[in-house]
Amino acid sequence: MKVVIIKYNAGNIQSVDYALKRLGVEGSITDNHEEIRSADRVIFPGVGEASTTMAYLRSNGLDTLIPTLKQPVLGICLGLQLMCRHSEEGDTECLGIFDETVRKFVLQPDLLPSMKIPHMGWNTITDLKSDLFDQSLDGQHCYFVHSFYASCGADTAAICNYPTPFSAALQKNNFYAVQFHPEKSGTVGAKILENFLQLKINL
Amino acid sequence: MLSKRIIPCLDIRNGQTVKGVNFINIREVGDPVELGKRYSEQGADELVFLDITATHEGRKTFVELVKRIAFNLNIPFTVGGGISELSDADALLAAGADKISINSSAIKNPKLIDDLAHHFGSQFVVVAIDAREENNHWEATMHGGRIPTGKELFSWAKEAESRGAGEILFTSMNHDGTKNGFANEALAKMSELLTIPLIASGGAGSMEHFADLFKYGKADAGLAASIFHFGEIAIPDLKHYLRNQGISIR
């Protein structure tokens, strides 16, 4: 199986590569369009800021490539946010694969000190609606680090509460995305990555 | 619901785990990667690796170690020690670290926090503060508590937040090594003051101390070393206990 990790100006792509290696899969990190298009699986990870990363994707033509991919694509963290329609971070037009919009968590003084920003740490995922998950994963903890979140909508495939519900995962056709870091979410995250690699494709 | 985090801390010298009691009397406790994996399997939520090596050779060893840790661990980890420039942080990020922690270097050059946050994002930057209380006044210290800095703890923590820190790791030097419990009063005050997560360190000696930390100290995470390394508290037992106390735990 050929797994490609999209290379762009975002941090900590290395961890995703290590996670694949732990599953026995040798991924390649590339921004080459042909290599990405011909892969069996594409992972779109990322830690960073929305407007600068979108600008980079546009300068490399990745903004037009990614939405036209036919194989299973998995966005992680910022990857999920960039696959949405719009992000409040830098008032950024994103890829528009998912119809959801990305908003900033708002500090609520009455909820401090329990609700800090960023949302950092282990939180539960529920209401799972995707073949990325099996039901044993309902209510399990995943590792989150983010200050912006995708609202809940038609493409929501898992929900997390902080303190109101947001999209912990999104799915539309062959496009999958998770707000948490499966590469850092212990055995639960490893299972989700494994599920992604084993998806049955109906092309 | 977001869980409270339990974080074992491993001090590293020349690639080996050590733990100083009150930062003195260092004893060997094993291979960092093996120890880290064992903690991860037992349910540790995160790990911190602090490099206390002073030599250049030791630094290179540490970066190599960080690569091995990143490859072997599937939970987040922070690395600290000897980071005084962007290039130090960059090498650790490239090796696979999720976060870096800075301490004395931030006190000497507070703008380092701004620069790191700007280049790598706030989520990558933990500002560690070792502070000591005397006559009801908390002061940040450097070099394992030996050198006073003149910086008042709470205003320094708030300044670190406004400069872009993603988390504060506060160690009470009055409590560190005593096993008499965390500095809950000061921690609660700091947690109320901050909008970013607070990791508490110093004083863990029993499972009750962690329950008190989350109930009264209002911290988001609790860090400890020797009680975990020497098997005085097993992480599965601790988490079971805290869950029974009604605390949100993974």
C-alpha cells in the first residue's frame, strides 16, 4: 500500500510518519502532485496557522489538487480545519470540502479555571458515524491540542464537548478528518489510523 | 469531558534517566525510552523529558534520544533543558518533540517566548517556573532553585502567557522533594489568573495529594518523578483512585 503524507509548511509531520511506521507502513512525505494522486491513502496533517498554511497550499497548487482526490484522504488537526469552508483564524477561505466553518473557542469567565484555551489534553469522542470508527471507540479518549474548532453539521462524524459540542471528526465521501491527533492518542489513535488504512474503497 | 493529566517527569543525563531529590543526590533509574514506554502502557497521559546534561556531547546524545522517544511513544511528550535559541527548539521539533519547555532562558530573555510561539505556535511552548515562597512572597528562581531572579511568580506567569506560552509548568521549590503535597493555594491562585493550562509540580507523595491538587489546586495536570520511578505509586492505581474521587481521568 502506498501512503503519502502531504508535505507543506506545517509542523510535526514527523510524528504521523512514525505512527505509520509503528503500524508497519512506510509512508512518504511529499508535495509532488503525481505522487499524491497515485497514492492509495493520503494523509493531510498539520500544526500551524490557517492563513499562512492556506497561502502555501495555494502557491503549490495543492489547494486545487486536494479537493479532487479520489482515494481516502485523512486530515488531522489543522488539516481538518483547512478542509472546511472558512476559518476565523486569519479570516481564511479554506478548501471547502466540508461545509462546516471553523471558529475560535471563546473564553467564558464563568467556566474558568476549568476551561482553558487551547483545548489541550485527552477528551472523549462520541456519536461516531463513520467507517473510520468502530463502536468500541465510542466514549474513548483522544489527544486534542487546538484553539479553533469546526462546528457540528451534516458532515460531523464524531462529537467532542468543550464545553459545547464540536466536530471531533468529519467525513464526506472519501474525505475523512479528525481534530485530535491519532498519532498521539495511544492505542485508540493507533486503531483509528489502522481503520483508515483498512477502509474498503468503492471507487 | 476534558481529563486531568498525570505526567511522569524523567530527568536525563548523558542519555540515561536520573532523578534528583531536591535536585541533588542524583540516582540512576533506567533507560528513558523503556521507562517512557512502560509509563505510556500504564496510562500516563503525557511525559516530560528534562535534559540536565551540560556538555555539548551530551546535547547531541539528547537529540538522538528524542528521535528514539518520538518513534517509540504514541502519547505526547515535552522536552526541556538547555533550550536558549530558536535553533535548539527547531532541532527538537525536527526530532519529533511535541512541546518544549524553557525555564532560565525565558527569565534571561523573555522575548524568547514570543519568538518560539511565533515560529512554532503556542501549543509548542511550555514555560516552566521554579519558584520559592518566603514571607508570603513567591519569587521565580533559576538553576534548580539556587538563584533568585527578582521576578514575582504570578506576574511572571501572566507575562509568559501574554507573550505566547501555551502552558505553564509551576514547580514549588518549597514543596519539591518533600512528598507533603502540592502547593495548592499558590496553584489555585495561578490557575484562576491564567487562561492557558497549568501543570503542577513539586510535593507529590501520595494519591490523596493528586486528588487535592485537582480539587483545591485547580491545576489541569499533575507532574511527578520519584514516586513513579521508585514504584511508590503505580499509575493505574492512581487513576483508579482519582476516578473514584469523581475526578475526570482517562
